[in-house]
Amino acid sequence: MMKPFLGCAIWFGAALIASPATANDPIPVFQCVLSAPLPDGGPRLLVLKSFRENGRVNSMHVSWEDNAASGLVRPPSPNDRIFVSLRWPGEHRIGRPDDPFDWSEGSITMNLLLANAAANFGLRQGEEWRQVMVDRDQSVTTISEEGVRLAIASPIDMLLMSDLEPTTTPGRMSMSLNSFLAWGSGVQHLTVYETRVTRRNPVKNSYPTSPAGAHRIIGAYDVDMPALGRTVALIRTTTERWERSLSTSWRTCRRTTEGGDMVVIDRRKP
């Protein structure tokens, strides 16, 4: 999850208590599917919309995968690849399965794959985390020290930063699509930095208090914000046109079932 400034992730452990539960039966539905390149000859748009017997919408999912070929991002080098994924409901969304479909609940995910495979997970001494920075106004200064490119964030400028994550996790940025578009409103591009972070020992009563030290840049890429906005608008227009075309023909879509719970009962005695 991306957030302004540096966030601290706190994990709470919870004990699982076995209790009686009742399974919900799967629901018979008519599942309609749109699968088409968008734009023509490009990445694939996939829309799943299902209806119950009474015509009520049971679920809807929209996804668009560019397979590193959309041109929305400019990779650090010609052989590096960045995969863009747009989803509704978004990966970041926490909601109930029966919540109505909402275009404001989309997510954007970008995965960076460096051509030099070792560089994706290679670490230098003292590096304990990975972190993503998203810069909109060149507030991030980059410097080179002994052949290493470092990112220096200004303490007075706003900057989107992910939590400090284990270095074993992939080079991935994922957040609310609406928030990402808002962050990039009015600029031609946002720059995303994938970094490896060393630990520092903060001095008491000093600033900053974060344990994050030097940020070594392993990859940086620019996201074309006007092009992303046009792509999102095209996805929505195409999907809504297809929805209107269904009219009453949704009853001709594939019959299947959705939902249903798998209940596991812990019979162990405390």
C-alpha cells in the first residue's frame, strides 16, 4: 500500500478460535464474458459479469493486462520490462463479496523485471528492505557514490512511499488507481523508484526517526499519466458499451455457479 511520507507497518497477531459455522450454498448464475484486445492489437481487456435468475447482478470484475507492451511506462533500459495491471475491484480493496461494482475502487499494479536477473534480488552489505518511491515533481535527488546510484528524498516535499518490505518480495508497486491518477494530475509523468534500503540507527530526539538509511536505486521508470488516463477512460467506455449490449441477452450467457463457502471445523480439543 502506497502512502504519503514514510509509513510504519504494525502487525497484530490474532488467535484463531474454532466455532460452529454454516456454509452458504453456491448461487446459480448466468456468467457473461468480454475478452478483447484494447486497443486493437494491444493488451487484453477481460470483463466478467454474472446475473442471478431474477436479473440481479451477482458479481462483476474488470481487468486489463498490458504484458509490458502498452507503452504506458518507459523502462530503465531497453531490455528491462514493466508489467502494468489495472483491476476493478482493486487488489488493495477490502470489502464484502456482495459489495456493488464501483469504478472508483480500481487498483494499479506495476511489476519491474530487470534484464539482469541477479540485480532483481542482489543485495549490498547492510541492505534489509526494499521500498518504492513515487515522485511527481522531481523532488527526489539522485546521486552516485562509488558506482551506486542513491535516491535522496527531500524532507519538505510530499512523496509517495511504500512500507519497508522484505527484500525477497518482487519489484512491485500496487495502490489505488484513483489515488495514483490524482497524484499524477497535472503532470506528464510520475517517476517510480525501486530501491534497496540499509538500516540506520536513529539518534535519540533527532529527525528523521525512521530506521531507513541509504536508498540504492535498482530501477526507475516513468509513467505516462495522460496516456494512463486515456487508457482508463477507454476501458470504462468499452465495458459500459458492452454492458448495454447485454440487455436481456444475458440469459444466453454460460450457466454456472458462484460463491459458496468451504467450512473447516477444528475438532481439536483446547
